[in-house]
Amino acid sequence: VSEEILKQHQLKVTAPRRHILEVFQQAPDSHFSAESIYQQLGEANIDIGLATVYRVLSQFEAIGLIERHIFTKDHFVYELKKEGHHDHLVCQACHLVLEFFDNMIEQRQDIIAETHDFLIQDHQHIIYGICPACQKKGDWKATS
Ligand SMILES: [Zn+2]
Ligand SMILES: [Zn+2]
């Protein structure tokens, strides 16, 4: 499947592109930093340098295959672009990103825009906080 997607986007199928795309496909709701992809590939004994990971990610971003976010200062995360809208919860200690969708929030935002005569093009709703695992550790320090 990863090979077909690369071909559809007119990208030559190379081992790094295939492996990195598969990391995203195996966890379509996850948000990865370049370092975490690099680490994950290393753990699977796939030898791809961090510079290559960065290069492939910016190629994927350029063709609209993935999206890049900066939720916390100086920390980029990437996710597979998918149909439909979702918002995010972001852990300020470990950079974990979770997705949510809430009809009531969506409706309220429509009403707010309407009240201000705004034609909505896009919106982002981000909840910053501390994830359960970091709360348990107790020694978390928010980064932004
Ligand atoms: Zn955390
Ligand atoms: Zn997301």
C-alpha cells in the first residue's frame, strides 16, 4: 500500500520513504516528531539517518501527504493527513498528542463566527495540559 501511495504522489519508491510512510500508516491517529520516527526505525533495525528522516518528512509535507504542527515551542510533530476534522490535546511535559472531536465545541465555534460575521475557513482547538502518564510520574515540568 505504501508503494502505491508514493507512486500516486509521483514520488519514486525508495526504502526510506516506504519505511517512514509505514510508520504513519501503522498508527494513523498518532503524531510523531522526526526524532521519534528515527528512534522507532532504529528499534526495528532499519538504518535511516535523522537527516534523511527530516528530508523525507518535508517531501511528504510538500505533497500534502502529512501535516506538520508546532503545538509546543520548537517541537514539530507530523501526522498523516486524513479526511474530516479533529482537534488536539497536547501534553506539555512529554509532547504526547491526542485527538478529539466534540460536536458541541464545533457548533459553538460556528455560532461565535456567525456572531462576528466571520466566514470560517479553518479553526484549531488545542487543549494544553499534562497527560496521565506524566501526572503519575509527578516530576513533570511544562515546556510552554
Ligand atoms: Zn506526558
Ligand atoms: Zn491530529
